[in-house]
Amino acid sequence: MERYVLGIDLGTSAVKVSCLDHSGKIIDQEKENYPVYNSAEGFCEQNPNDWVQGTLEAIKKIMIKIRNLAKIDGISFSGQMHSLVILDKNKEIIRPAILWNDGRTATEAKYINENFGKKIVEITGNKATAGFTLPKLLWLQKNEPNNFARIRYFMMPKDYVRYKMTGKINTDYSDATGTIMLDIAHDCWSNEILNFFKVPRYYCPELVNSTDFIGFPLHEVCGKTGLNQDAKIFAGGGDNAVAAIGSGILNSQNILCSIGTSGVVLADEKSPHTPYEGTLQMEHHAIPEHFYSMGVTLAAGESLSWFKNTFFPQKSFSDLLSMAQESNLGADKLFFTPYINGERTPYSDSFIRGSFTGISNTSTKNDFCRAVIEGITYSLQDLISIYEQNNKTIYNIISIGGGAKSKFWLKLQADVFGKNIVALKNEQGPGIGAAMIAAMGCRWFKDWNSCINVFVKYNEIIAPDPHNTALYQKYYHLYHKIYNSIAPLARAATRL
């Protein structure tokens, strides 16, 4: 009987479950969508039980296909980071989860940075931004004190799904660093931070490594999905850490560029002590004793989804990419800034909003399509520039997510970044990485490099065109000036 592992990638819009064998071959992948609720401007929430239902349904579909042919050896997780799930003493959900891209906590983030100063960076490796978990807890303290008082446990999204599958509550170090409550150098919850901000220590879940064995699936989970009861479930990690594993980012001078709902640029780091001083996030890797830095643009793929749903609801994303190819490089001098949810890196500004700049009577639908795609890519160049300014050597950029599904967009990334771009043969980096954590937990491999050599498969290298890169540098220079021009207008607009 064949033996497989499952990688569960709990994203913002959908859960994707990947089934892989010993050779790293993808046997099956299933996806289940769920909604995001926007009850007010800047609010982004989800029902955690939607994640559970979607995950179990996707597993069930896989098990129907492989039943009587294979067993699942191990299961692990990749999950959207920073989002806040709170449970009461009966382990029941208190309120909808507040997501990573929810912008309501700008005031709380500012309060943390102003009142805790440089110590927040010294302890956690990060400045406070609206996306992190601690500002969400402070928002609840102030705006929903009854709910705050009822909290017995907080956790991240993948931790809640794992709890519903195993009955065990904990979180791993990679997700814990995204709360800005973890002492990153000493691998423990920071009593200094918790005491200062009056967050009870008992709210914080037990800390585990991403490869730690948590338990076996509950009887009712096996009944709903068809899982075998001896499938081992491992902790997993935050989506970016797990995507780095699934993309082979380990002790290398390659960096990761992920274009999903958000956009992420990520690099492996030898220690939590870096020169970035909070401009880039510092996080625990999902691999024990490793770290990574990353910058985040909040609305990458989400900007393209917004544009499509608002202006071209009948067209597919492929249609939009084809239209963009009909426009010239630079989109006829039309620029788009993807700040529709505010921005995290490098500006940490919850008030900024997106814009089109340079509209003329010659601007076409094709130009608008290309401007959105170029604007998203420019925002990622903002992140790459921080690494370059700190003398980070970059050989190749591994591209994953929606931006890696299109040869046109991959080539555009190469030209804008002026770097070689490499795509995975399967661009689902987080799902593959979660399966790799399960494989390592099951001791399929002696070390991570052996696992990466089997599971991570690359396509050909896409090299930049020097002529295009030179032109894009000029356009990017103009794009980079737009933020400072529109930021005062955006702040004034919030006061109306």
C-alpha cells in the first residue's frame, strides 16, 4: 500500500490540500473557497469554522480518490499569519477572526511603537503594524472589553483547524513571532510585553516546533474525511515560512517572491539580529534554529482581483493578462499604486489608499490592466530595494503564487527586478512546504536538504532583458515618488 503525506495550505480566500508521495509527486490537490466579511471600511474578518469545513471537505475528496490504495502517513499545515482567533474557557469561538489584512488597528500599532519604543524591535525583531496580532488584542481591550475578558486562548488560523482535528491547542514559533509578543532571541512569550500591555499570560498557547508531532485525527474527523486514525499530525507554520520551505529557500542567496492575496519578498537569515531595524519583518523559520526576513505589500493579487471584479467581472484573470500584453511597457505612462488596504512595507501606513496616476485621453483598457500588474510588481521592487540597500547578494528570485502562473508576468518580474526569475513546476509553495514538514516529521528524510532535493522542482530560469530593465528603472523611480505625493491627501480624506 502506498504511503502519502498531506499539506494543508490555509489561505485568505481558500484552503488547498495537496497529497504527495515519497518522490515528491503530487497525487492530488483539492481546493475549497470561503468568504471574507467586510463589515466596515478596513475590516476583514472570517468565520473560523469555514476554514475547518473547507479543510475537511478537501481532505474527504482526496481520500475518496485514494481509498483502498494508500494511507496517509502525516499531515501538516501552512496558515495565513497574524490573524486573531479567540476562544473562551469552553474552547468556543468568541467572535469572528480578525484577519492579517484588517486595517482597524492603526491607532493601536502607533500606541505600541510610541510607548514601547525601540524595545519592541529589540525583543520581537519587528515594529508594530496594524497587521500584527498584538494590536488586534489591544483593539479588543478598548472596543470589545466583554469579549476581551472572555478570552482563554488566542491562536492563529491553522492552529484552530489543527485543534479541531486533534483536540490540542498550541502554536509554532514561526506563527508566534508574527504576534509581536514573542521574545525571538529566547524562544518564549515576552512577559515584559504582556505585562506592559496588560495581556494575560494564560491567553498565550503552548509553543512548539513546526515539525513537532501534535496528535492523531479525532474519531469524528476520520469519520467525516475517511482519514486513517494513525495519520500523524504535525504543527506546521506560518504561510511565508512554509512557502520558503516549499520553494527551497534555505541557507541560500536566493530570495522568494510570492504574489498571492498579499505580496511577499523573503530571505533566509542566519540569526534574528539584522540591520533592517524593523523595516523588514524578522520571523522564526519553520525549520528549527533558522530565521527569515520579509517585506509585505498588503494587496498584491487582491488588487488585481478588485480591479477585475469592479471593472471586468465577466473576464477571467487570463483575459486581463492578455489585455495587459497588448499595452506597451510602462502602460502609456499610467501608474497604479496597490494601496487599497493601506500598506505595510516600507511605509507602515494604514491610511494610504490606492491610486491611478497619469490617466490621459489616450489611456486604454489594456493600459489600465498593465498598470495594475506593473504597479503590483513595482511594490515588490520596493521590498527588494531594501535588501539591495543592505548589501544582500541576490542570485535568483523564486517566484510563487498567482504571479508565477503567467509567463508574461514572470518575464515582467525579471525585467522590473533586473534579476533571474525561477518558477516552481508547481507554484503552490506553501502546500508543498506543509507536505514537506509532514514528511520530515514522519522521518522520510535524514535532513532538510535531502527533502528539498526530492520535493522542490524548478522550471527554467527567466533572465531579464537589459533594455527593458533600464526602462523599468526609470518608471519605477517615478512610481516610488507617488506615495509621498498622495499620502497627505489620503490622511486628509480620512478626516472628512
